Amino acid sequence: MQIEVTEVLWFEQHELSLPELAELSGLPMTLAEELLDCGAIAPLELRRARADLRFGSAALRAARAARRLRSDFELDLQALVLALGLLERVADLEAQLRELRARQPQPIL
Amino acid sequence: MKYKDYYASLGLERSASEEDVKKAYRRLARKYHPDVSKETGAEEKFKEIAEAYQTLKDPEKRAAYDQLGSHAPGQDFQPPPDWRQQYSESPFSAEDLDLSDLFAHLHAGAGRSGARRSRPGQDFEIAVAITIEQAFQGTQLDLDLNMPEYDAAGRLHRTPHAFKARIPKGATDGQRLRLPGKGGKGLNGGRDGDLYLNISLRPHPLYRATGHDLYLDLPLAPWEAVLGTAVEVPTPGGVVRLKVPPGTQAGRHLRLPNRGLPKPKEGQGDLYAIVQIVVPSVIGDAERDLYQKLSTDSGFDPRAHFATEAGHAN
């Protein structure tokens, strides 16, 4: 079997337009727009015309989670926004916990 | 093709009603969905549940599934000849196919005559654990994936894909990488799916990572902490000399700038050595005498603040 070496892209360095975000996440464009209006998906810079908005990795992550949650739990927009908000808070808390654990010296045995 | 018992996956009898199927799925999805579950193996378990639900929730697919008969899970079987004619949109080779592929592409009745629509390939997301050393230097991962694909003749197959992904230095815990076009093949001109790698760092005996910063416990003897010293500290990039100033307290973070993990574009995280003051568990007579003398001569009172704080309280 032929083995090829593939280069990877940093998720963190993506800058996507809203249609690209919708395509990569598999969300319908209208739903991506609604999630943007509700603040569940945030652009990198707010003060721009909608057509010029750019989205980063956090938005792509949220959009992909939205697509999964919507299809797997049959969530409507309200429930989706709520779930995404809670997931974001969980992720923030987990990151804080990870940092605190790293900063915490291990007990000496 | 290996048989899967979709009813058992959802914990149901074959006679279960549509409502039962939905309820069982909701209950199990709540428990095992990878976005909300922390159970080990949740992802695999959820895939199994979702696959079963996709087929059983649809009355036509469920009927097609029921007509495959009941076999032991994992047992090799062939769909009956008339089954293919009745349900399958396109020819398939049952040998190297997964049961889920069969039902994902099953369009009983109406779909069969419809024009072939272009469909994007499926995105895949997999978790990979790398060591701190691999994150520091960059690494190459061997990936082995099995994906459903159509061959040139339009027959559906499960095709193994083995390839190497070069992970550049700069990856860290919780980071994701995208391999464009490495997911499932697009259909009728649809774009190929992407492969996402979710990176996690394996626990390391010395370092703890957060972002691109590393933390390391630095044990010091009491006299080293009091008098100050220079110690050799391991870092992923090699040993460095660290000056410990006199009077260094336990818990202090001594920062080694740019000795943490490299960042993707430029720059590097820091390494923090956290001072721990450790005491020997066994001492000889000469050492004991020295500690005795120190105890007598020293005017140091580590608990002086107890008295003043307790005084304030009264």
C-alpha cells in the first residue's frame, strides 16, 4: 500500500467567512446566521459588515458542535444556543482546572 | 459482512414501538454523546447507538433491517438475493462493507430513480495522544482509517486508508488540526470530507502542560533554599542551569523564559520551576548535630504571625 505524508493545517490559524464556516461545519447557512445573531458563534472582530466577518477556530469548533448536537439530539435553535453556551462554560472551567492542576506542586512522597 | 444487533445496541426487544426506539435513543444519547459525556469509551458507544437509531427510527430502513433476519452479532452473513433488488440503490460488495454503510446508502423506493446528487464526503474526527517530547519536536503520526467509498464502477466499499500526518511542532493539549480532503470521498462531484485530529498530551513524569507553558516541580534541600544555589533543570530542549536566589520560599515559581513548548507560528511558552523544600527522611549523627545546633542558635520563628493574627481576633 502506498503511504503518503500529509501536511496538516492548524485549526487555530483558520480564518473563515460565514459561508465557509457553514460548509466546513455542515450547518445550513440560515442556521449559521441565526447562531451568529444569538451570539452562539462569535466572529473574530465584531465591528464589520456581515459579509466581511471572519471566524476563527473557536467559531468552527462551536459550529461543528452545533451541527452534531442538532442532528443527534434534534435540538431547536433555543436549546442549541443554551447547550453551546453551557459547553463553552464547561470548556473554560476545564481549561482553568487544567492550569490550576499544572501549577499545583505534586505532593512529595 | 458482519451482523450487528441494532435492537440490542439500544437495549430493545424486536417488538419495540417507534416511541420506544426514540426514548431508548434519547436516554443513551444523553449518557454517551461525546460532546456531553465524560465516560470512557463514550465515543465508540455513541457511534454504535447512533448507527442503530439511524436505521431503526426510519420505518422503511427498519423493515429492511428486519428482513435481514436475526444473526449472532459479529457473525458473517449475506443479505438475501431479493433483498438487494428490493432495497439497494446501487450494487455493492457485501464482503468488505460495514452494515452501517448499507443502511446509510439505502434509499428504498423513491430515491432510486432520482438524479444523482452531489454530496460532500463525511468529516471524521479522531483523538490522538502525543508525548510532550513529540509536541516539542514535531512528529509524524501513522493513521489507519477505514472509510466507506464508491469505486469507479459505483460500487460501495470499505476502503482502508493508511497515511502519515506530519504534526509540526507547536501542538498542545486540546488543540485541533485539520487535514483537508482526508475524510470520506465526496460523491458525484461533492467536496471530499476533512479529517480533524484532536490532540491531547500524554501525562509526563516531570512536566505538566497548560497551553504552551510547562510546570516542573523543583525540589530543594532546606539549606539550598536558604543559601541560594544553581541547579541543573531538565527542559524538553535540554538541561539548563537555573539560579536559585538565597531565601527562596517553597511554592515560588522560578520562570525559565522560552523553555516551554514552541507555539505554532512563532515564540515559545515558558517553563516554570515550582520550588518544593524537601527534607531528608534519614539523617546521620553528624547531620543531626548540625540541625540541633541550628535549632538552638536560630532566632527564626516561622509562626510569628500566629500570635499577631490571633491577637487581632480578640
